[in-house]
Amino acid sequence: MTRRVSIFGATGSIGQNTIDLIARNPDAYDVVALTGASNIDLLARDAIRLGADVAVTADETQLDALREALRGSGVEAAAGQSAMTEAGCRPADWVMSAIVGAAGLAPSICALQQGATLALANKESLVCAGALILETAKAHDARLLPVDSEHSAVFQALVGEDMSAVERIIITASGGAFRDWPIEKLASATIAEASAHPNWDMGQRITIDSASMFNKALEIIETHEYFGVAPDQIEVLVHPESLIHAMVGFRDGALMAHVGPPDMRHAIGYALHWPTRQSLPVARLDLAEIGALTFRAPDEDRWPALRLAREVMERGGLSGAVFNAAKETALDGFIGGALSFPAMAEVVEIVLNETDPGHIDAPMTLDNVMVVDHISRQAARKAIEQRAG
């Protein structure tokens, strides 16, 4: 029996790795929807190759180009945010949510409302609206499976375990491009330097987020939301080899570690085939050849995003939506040349401190999340302009 699958963010690194796995056994899947942004040629090519029902670009100005690329294939073309959400509402058994940023929230919620299994690589959904995502999944008997390598690792380490026995969760970080740079040199870091990850092959935005540890900051909040553990039970450990993805510590002193190559197809494949394990085209580690694994505590002076994440968890409410929107806007500022590398964290902290508590304490609804997202982006842009001025 074939499974109906959709892939949101099909042209990004997670989407492409998902397609790689599905294309190895195409008869097992009926592809419903693929979504992407501006890479129209790749989106159309994959939609035709997989026989998708619909291909959607988030960029409305690219609709004609997508239609032309799909001409004669029988694949429907659509564009814009409403079309992205509509794609999420199409019945599917399994949905990969890999759209970067808050834009992935509405399609994810719509997929959960259809009772689908949602493989969540869009960490921003849990950061912005964790309670809403979890409540929606529960209300519609849908399943939420983590695809971030760290959270997949925790999920796997907890199989058969009692959460009440968990003492701590340790998520690892490579440290990104600047883990060994002198702190005083960070102000002169270039976009190209921040975009060069030592271990993982990822898109530019997430690679820069890795260098700033904003990616890890989001993952701390995601761990808190998904697994329901207290903020003080979550630790971050810098692990340059990126082979241990997470560890779970139990009250008897045991520490369960998930070890694997830095290849996202493992976490994707685990979610795709869950609850069984299937063969995956990933490297098998030779620990004798590796020889040693190293660890060190993170320096929060180098990576202030980690401190900000803990402040977000303390504040609760919609502060995660504020944090994410300010982070995304500050990243735009760095990529656009308006901010230095360290100034991204400074802008995020300004927005967090200046946001009206009434917005943060508003009920968690999709509309309120999007309002706070909009307000926070405006505040971040203002902070960037003031720095430039």
C-alpha cells in the first residue's frame, strides 16, 4: 500500500534529502504536494519526477514561470502563502515540514488538522507556537516526529523509557564556522566566512545560524516544548566532530548517547519509516579510525543567543515568536550588510526587551502569533536602521 506524502520546503537541503530517500523507492509513495521558494527549475523537475499532484512556490511572482516549467506534465501549479497553506490541507499520511522560518507554521498546523504524521524540521513552529502545535496534534490524533538531528536523537534515546526518570537532556553543537575564532575578530566576520560550515552541508541561513548559535538557541526552546522538560534540565555541549547528536541523562546516572554520521538522511529516514527501522544510505562509523571525541562547554560571551533562549523560556507566552521574528530579521540584516555578525544578537535582545508584555501574554492562537511576528519584525528593522544611522 502506497503512502501519501507531501514535502514542504522541497528545494532546501532537508527537502532534497527527503526526496533522495523517497526516490529510491518511488512505488511506495504517492506524492501529493511539493513546495519551494525561488528555485523554480528544481521544484518543477522534482514534482515531475515524483509525479506530484501540485507544486507550490511561495513567491507569487514566479507562478507563470512554474506553470511554464510544468507545462504538459499534469502537475498543478500554485503560488503564494495561501496556496502553501492549502497544500498543507490536502490529505496526506506523512508530511515533511522543512520550510525555513515562521512561514512554515500555517501549513504545519493545517497538516496536523488532517491527522497526518508531521515530520518536523521547521523548528520555528515549536519555538513560535509550541503549545498550539502540540494541542492541534492531540486534538486531531496526529503524530509529531522530530527531524532536527538533535531532537531525533533524543526521541530515539527515549524509546521505551519513562520521562519521569529523565534528569537532563544534552544537545550538542558543532560550534559552527567561528568556534575557534578570537571573540574580538567576530565583528569583522564576513557572510562567506559565516556560511562555511565545518561539518554539515546546509543552506546559507541555517549555516550562519549555526555559527551564531541561534540555531542551537532555537533547539533549546524546541527541546523544552517538545519533550516537556524544565529549562534547567537542558544543556548544550560543544562537540566539534558532530557525531554524538544528543544525550539523555537518567536519575540513576546513566547517559544514553545517540551516535551517527553528520547526515540528515538518518533523522529524516527514521521519521519516514517510524516505528520501524529501514536500511539507509548513510555512512557506517568506524570508531577505531575516529579515535577520539571531544567536548567543551559553550562560551555565552561568544554565543549570547544561548542566554537569550533561556530568557525566552523564562518569559514564556509568545516570547518565542518575538525571538524568532527578531532573529530572522537580524539575519537578513547581516546577509544584507547592514549588521555585523555580533550585532545580530544585540538586535534580538533589544526587541525582546522592548516588546510590550501585553503582546507576549496574549492567548496563543495562530492569528496572535502572526501579529506578534509582524510587530517584532518591524521592531527589529527599526533597531537595524537606528544602528545604521
